[in-house]
Amino acid sequence: MSDTAEPLIAVLDYGIGNLRSAQKALQRCGADARLTADHGLIADADAVVLPGVGAFGACMDALRAADLERPTLDAAASGRPFLGICVGMQMLFTGSDENPTARGLGIVDGQIQWISAHVPRPQMQWNQLRVRTFDPLFAGLGDAPWVYFVHSLHGVPRDPTAIAATCEYGGTVNAAFRQGNVFATQFHPEKSSSAGLALLGNFVASATSAGAPVRQIATT
């Protein structure tokens, strides 16, 4: 055991895509980020991150096969900082037009919908955010930071006040969301250079303030 002031952040490991990129970016920002499927560690963590790449239905199937649906729901309901990234953000919604028979987590009441068919899909590029509502995770990023997207769909919540930021790509695309302790991004902060690292740094800071200032963390 060793004393550390680093917040413990559980990055949910359900075997989909390059989950380690989010873990490594959080570590760069000063977190003790653990890629894990351990229910106890997830429950004890100061904050929880749900990344994801690929198809909505396949990711939901993998999350359930890894027995991580209930720990994810419990973490989001716990009041601790929770971050969804890309398809991890989409999984928070009720369902997706990409896989109409697949059931999402339902943490955010709304639907994942296709972006415009009049522009290339996926959007695979840097784009400029339009911050709609100040959020602590946007602190220091300015009103229009550049971030990196790889996606063909976006979230449309039933309550539009949940939309924290948008971008323009064949029309308005919803790019970030806030619902209580849950924050979620369609873009990849771990691939978004200084702006993305600043956002993740703000998330780590929120986890630090949410948890004990010094934790006993196993070194193994």
C-alpha cells in the first residue's frame, strides 16, 4: 500500500477498442487511472470513465457480457464524477438509430441519431465547439476550442438543456452533454491535444475534490 494524492479513476474495461488511450491521457493529467472490470474498484473509485469506439449495439453487448451494466448505472447514480466518451457517451442514451433493437443504459433520456447524410460520414476531423452553457470541465478552454471527432451519429436528448456544446457539420451536431454528475462528449478529448487534456485535467480536478485528498491505494 502507498499514500497518494492522485484521484482513483476507474476506466471501464469491457474489451472494446483502444480503451487504454483514455487511461493514459488521464494518467498524464495526474490521475491514478485504472483500466478495470472489478466491481469493488469501480465502487471505490473517485470517478468513473466509460470510453467506447465502434457500433452502439456491439458496445452494449460487450458491456453486458463483461457484467458491467449494473456497476455503470450505480456509478452514474452515485453522484461521483462520471465521464462518457464517444460511443461511451452514446451508450448513456436510451437507444440508437444505428442499432434500433439495442437497448442503451437510459441514463440520458434521448436517442442517438444519424448526422446529416449530405456530408461525409463519419465526421473524422477537427471541429470547433460552440459552448452553450458554462461547465466546470470547459474551464480554461475558451468559447470555441478545437477538438477531434470520429463519428456518424450524435445524441439528441429529450431535455435540450442537457446539451453543453455543439459543433457545425452539415447542420448542428450535439457534441457534449451534462446531466448532474454525468458529463459526456461525442468528441475524443484524449485525441484533442491541449484542449482535450485541459478538459480531462478539469475532470481529474473534479474527482480530486469529490474524493478524499489522500487515499490508500494498492501498488499492485
